[in-house]
Amino acid sequence: MKKSGAAAFPELLTGHGIIKDQVYHALREAILSGRLHAGSKVPSGRALAEMMGISRNSVIAGFERLQDEGYLITRRGSGTFVADNLPDHSISRPVSSPAEDAAQAVITNISPLADQLLSLRASSGVPSDSLFMVGTGCVDLFPHDVWGRLLGRVWRQSRHALHTHSDPHGYLPLRRAICHYVRATRGLQCDEDQILIVSGTQQAINLTVQTLLQPGDEVWLDDPGYDGARGAFVSQGLTVRPVRVDEEGMDIHDGLSRWPDARLVFTAPSHQFPAGGTLSLSRRAALLSWAAQHHVWILEDDYNGEFRYADRPLQALQGLDRHQRVIYAGTFSKMLYPAFRLGFLVVPKALIPAFTAIKYFADTGCGYLEQATLTRFINEGHYARHVRRVRKACYERQHALTDAINHYLPALLDIVPSDSGIHLMCRMKNRVPAQVVIQAGRACGMGIQPLSRYCQPDAPQEGVLFGFAAYPAEQLSDGVRRLAAALQATGVTVA
């Protein structure tokens, strides 16, 4: 507690807060302002405590922090002094022009690959929780209380598990739970040893490329298609070949006629991104037959397989594969929340050792707590209940968005029909540029995305994407109304 009366160092009198922190900040400020200049001797802890009217322990604690950070130095037998070279001065000292030029050279001297990826990395310019943002599931429906209870239970029982290293293959109980679930709901043909836990779809793509391909190999990618896959392929030095898409998904015959030498096919047969088409049975059969005959790998991205509203989920392409050519990638982030970075790969048995080794050198393994909590979430039936609830909500939200666009923007947007997914794609009418809608949406703080973002750079298409899963129906309808009003104010005909 402070003593009354004037201290010998009035500028070092402390204010509010923890005393030792006040000592630190008061002395640091005195040093930086020059009141305690470089090389000067600082009073002893006992003397300074008396001057400031506080306990000696608080002064010592402040001294120790200043010594750790380089403001004070102690000379045995002589006392404590202000350092000659202060850390703040080293950080903020102006640099000469040659040094500045050198620093700039370091900043800009990036690889051609990094420069290319920078050009591919599109930014929406709006916060990730903006209305109509693409790629976000029903985060408002996430069962926080249930998840919290399970996480608490796992934590209380984790004392032994936290002492062990994570398995790059993944937490065995989770692999077992996922295996049972995907066999029952997606028709996969696999066992638990074929499940590899990964940190999301992006890592799944990178692991597949590193395990199976070499720089220069050709890979099919839908056009328009997933930009994250394109970036992953480019980063590994692959040659990306665009394949046309229509209402039946990826046009396999277009790929066969134009790019017969491909070594990998990236496809989302349950819900083509971003157009939303479902790969027809005839095309599935043609793709599997060609892949088996020519030893081509297929990477099946089932990111939206559970978001079907009119019919039961379709059997995965992997379940139809009789020649072990399909690598299946699943994710939980769309059904749970975007920051939940757990997904899984289902790989042919012969590839398990190679994939596990690549995974080990990528990050050694995924976090135990998340894996163990997800295991309980699945095994106790919470995940299946959550999926049913989300499907019902998404069906209602999709219809609300469709009705609103048809009501407020019928002259401007043509909705591409889809009975699955968590976004709607719209084609532009009357040759109106998509950028008109994008700019109006940005002015309203909306995360509408241009279709051109997902097209090959030399062949952009006019269209826009509206995410709907994360927003209640009334919010979606009101957002479209506000967008229409903003467009009308700029002279655009919307109805």
C-alpha cells in the first residue's frame, strides 16, 4: 500500500492496477523518455520501494521483467543500471536508404510459384460472417451445450492420453466411428484401417497429390470448379486441365476427348462446385471404367454429400469402385462450423502406408481433444440428429432465398436449379455484368461471390453465388430486398 506524502521520485508514483505491473510500466516509461538515461544507476530495490511507497517484492518483480526484456542490466558488486542499447531503440531506429532497399528486396523476392498463388488467392473484401457468404454451414444451429459437455468429459478423462503422441493415421475410435457412419449413410466400401484423419479438405488434396503424382502430371478440374483445389494443384507443379460441366456434373466425355493423359481426376459427384449438378450414373460408370483401364486416380470430394433435400443422399463414387482407383475425401466443417478443422480420407488399402507417412511429415497428427470429442458426438447419436436438423433448416432457407430472388430480382438473375448444397448459383440475365451485383452487395456488406472466381482465368463466366445455410429465412429475404433496392438506386432493372 502506498504511503502518504511526496515521494522522492514523484514521476514514478504508481496509478491503478497490479503494483508490479505499474512498477514495470513506470520505470520503462522513465527510461524511454530519458528521465532515466542509458548507463545511469537505478536505486536499489529497497530504496526504490521506499521512494515509491510500495513493497520491495513488487519492485523486484518489476526489475526482473525489465531485465528480461533488456532495459536493465545488473553488474555484480556495482548494482543495477539502465542498458546502453534499449530494445525499443533497436526496433524503432530509422534505417538508411540502402538498408531500406535491401529490406524491400527481401520482401519482394518471392518465388514465381508464390507470386502465381497470390494471383489465384481471391479475397472477397468483406468479413467471413457477411450475409450470403459462400461455404459456411448452419453455424447458428451448432449444439454448443452438447459439444461443451462432451469436450469437458473428454478433458477430465484425458490425463493419460495427453502424455502420448498423436497417431498420424488418426485416433482409432474416431476412424472406427467414421467407418460405420459412412458405410451406412454414403454407401462406402471400406474398413477402419482405410480411414485417415486429416485437417480438412485442403490437406486431403495436398496429401493425395504428394502421395500419387509428380510435377508436370495432368489433373482434371471442373470449369468452373473449386479454386482451393486449383491452388493446391498449382502449388505442387501439376498441369491443370479444365473440363466442362453441365446439369449432369463433370462432362467426362469432354475430358476424355481433350485430356486423355491425365493422372488424376478431381470431382465432386454429389454436388459439383459451384454449379450444383450431380454426376449422372452413366458418367460415373464411364469415369470408373476409364480410370481402371488407364490406371488413373480419382479424388472424390464429398464436401456436400449430406446436404441433399429432395432425395436420400446418393451413394458415393467410392462405393461403386471395384478397382481401388478412388480416394474419398470427407469433411465435418460444413456440417459443424468453418473453424472445425477435421476431415478424413478413405484410401485404397495398398496406399495406406504411403499416405500415413506423408501425413506424418505434414503435421505428425491431428489434435486429440477434437478427435475424441467428435468420436463421442458421433457414437452417442448427436451427429446424426444434428444432420437431420440441418437438412430441414437448409431446405427451408434454400426455398426462402429462391422465392426472394424470383420476387425481387426476376429480370436480373436466373437461378440454376439444385436440390442440394449450401449455396445458390445464378446466371446473369440481359447481359448485365455480374460485377454490378457484386458491387451493390459489397455496398450493403454482403458476401456474394462472382462465378468468375471459380473459372479458368482465361475463360470467366458471368454469374453470382449466394450462400444461404448460415442465415434464417427472414434474414435471407430481407437481404435480397435490400440488394434489389441498392441495384435500383443505381438504375439497374431488377423486376
